[in-house]
Amino acid sequence: MVGRRTVLKLAAGLLLVREALAQGRLEKGVYRARGEVRLNDAPAKPGMVVRAGDVVATGKDAEIVFVIDRDAMLVRGGSRVEVQGKAGALIASGLRIVTGAVLSVFSPGEPKRLVAHTATIGIRGSGIYVETEADRTYVCTCYGVADIAAAQDPASRETVRTEHHDQPRYVMAKGAPQMIMRAAVVNHTDAELIFLESLVGRIPPFVGKTYRPY
């Protein structure tokens, strides 16, 4: 059974989407920063512009949400994330997730690349959650298509096509008996995805369908 709190969060997220679309309002740069968050060498503040080449770092229990072009990211506490692309550009080619966890939504039709300690992920207009650990990387393609490869064994690769968190994966470090393994859905929600998509004027493709909310 879906809890009342989950239903309320989803409803609130959809309201944000409707308001943003009605007003023609799309967010740019840092939307919010909670706790100890730094953008390059400066404390991150709402309204700051995020560009390719920038480094985002969050302290324990901190969080930052930012938009670059038509992509939106939520970076969790204890993370270090490098925005990839031509230095200074307002369009990113992807992310390098050095530590921590990131939930991202990317615009359709524009290939992007995410790099983590044990995984390389090519995406095409996907919603995706990536969480790094010392010996593995968690990758949930929330919707869309992702080409997942083990960074330390490029021959181990898989293309994942999903509509609603259908095929989460662990991508293991070298020496594991299996490099890409099935996983459960953990540590991210549909309400967060709806919220991120609302910042760039979109609605996730699972909205309105008969899926069990996460």
C-alpha cells in the first residue's frame, strides 16, 4: 500500500510542475543549498550559476539542487561532483561523481556521460540515480536508456531500458566474480524526480501511469 505521505509528496511535485509550466518559468543555477555546500571554493548560494568545469562538494547531511541548461541535479551529503564539459560553458556533457550520490534528470535527445569510481554510464534523456561506494557503484536508471560499463573491465557492459526503476544495478570493482549485478531500488524517490523535472519544465514519463510510487 502507498503511504499517505508518499501520495502528498507526489501531489506537491506535480503542483510544482504545473506552476512552472503555466508561468513559463525554468530555474537556472543553484536552486537551493542546505548545510555545508561549496561551489568551487565558495559557499554555494541560491542563484549562483553552475558551469562546466565547476566542482560541487557537500558536507555530511548537506544537499544542493542545481540546474545547468535543461538538466537538473540533486547532490546528497558527503559528495564531490565535477561538472563535465568545455570549461565555463553553460551546457554540461555529463558528471564525474568522485564520492557520494547524485539524482539527475537529463533532457531528451542529448547524450551525456556519467563517470564514477567503478562505472561509466552513457545516457540519453534519462532520469538516473548514482551512488558511489569503495568497491561498487549503484546505478538506477529511473527511466530512459543507459549504457552501463564497468570502469575496470570495459568488456563488462549492459544497455538498460526502463520505464520506472525497472533494472537497478551494482557495478563492481575489479576482482568481483560478476561485474554488473542486479540491485533493488534504494535511497531515491519518485517525488524527488518529479521535483527535479519541474525545475526544467518537464514531467517524468511514469506520471499518470499505474506504477507503484517509490
